[in-house]
Amino acid sequence: MWIVELTFTEDPERLAARPAHRELLTALHEAGTVRMAGPLADDSGVLSR
């Protein structure tokens, strides 16, 4: 098992990459590689498993 925690920044490149990132996460979830992912309650980052 692995867990990834990311911290968000205000970098505009992060926002531009978001649609492609979400598509990749969807594909990984459908393949069973990513079991769950989502933002932290304060929207400062995400946690994926």
C-alpha cells in the first residue's frame, strides 16, 4: 500500500494541468491502481491511496 500527500501552490501551471491530471486519476481508478483520491478539508492539498 502507498499513500501520496500533495500540497497545493498558487502556480497557474498547476491549474492548467488539472484536467489532464483528473483524466489520469480516473483511468487509474478504473484500472484499480488508485483506490481513492480527494482534496483535504481545507483545500490545501490532496491525499491519494
